[in-house]
Amino acid sequence: MKAIALTLTALTAATIAIAPASYAIPDFSELREENLDKGAIDFDQLREENLDKGVIYEVAAIDFDALREENLDKGAIDFDELREENLDKGAIYEVAAIDFDALREENLDKGAIDFDELREENLDKGAIYEVAAIDFDALREENLDKGAIDFDQLRQDNLEKDAVA
């Protein structure tokens, strides 16, 4: 307990000594001037030049319909037409229902593993059916008899040492 109290006192004293330095606010205008004197890029001037040129001033609107027409004239794929063809074929329009039972029977006829039968065999063997209960108290006693560390006793000893200190 004394060690913790001394540590907290030292930490508090260090914080009080360092705190004023951490709250010092840098003068960014002064830092900017120093960097400009060293040859750094003057972003304010660069921004003004770009605004004068109209680089950021205006954004041109894009006519996507005209762009699509230009691309179609160049031989690009007409996805609207392709979509209509696929809809006419029923490619996306309908989804065929799958008979999984029939598919299972076909696979079993071809020699596939019958998982239902395998599951029944394993259940009959008790592989998944029962889980043995573990007596952790008995296991702890066995380990203590073999010379394992008694963590309960160790904890109690440490608590007694702290109480005395």
C-alpha cells in the first residue's frame, strides 16, 4: 500500500511540474514565417494564383447522356439493350425452383456419402449424443496430490502479506 501511495505522490508531483509546459500554445503565424524564410512553399500565395486561374473557381458539369452516346458511337456495349435482351430471355425475370430432395437422391444413386445415415450411426455410437461431465474439484485435488501449485493458498498468503505491510 505504501508503494502505491508513494508512486501516486511522485506521479502527481511530476504532472504538476510538467503541466505548464504542455499547455504552452505555439504561435503558428511565427512558425509559418520561419518556414517561409527557410524556403517552404507559400500555400496562401499558391491558392491565390490558382483562384486567379479559375482552377478551383468553377466545376464543369458533365453530361452523362451525351457521354453515353459518344461511347456507343465508338462501339461500346449498350448495357440497356443487353438488359432488355436478358429480360426477354427470362434470365433475371424468373428463378427456377430447385428440388433438393430429388438432387439428394440423384447424388446418392451416384455413390455420394449419405450424411443422414452417417449421422444416425454416430448418434447410435454416442459420439455426439452425450457429453461427459467433468468434476473440476476432483481434478484440482488430483493435481494438488501430484505437487501442483495451490493457487488458493498462494492467494491467501499474498493477502496476509499485504495486510501486514
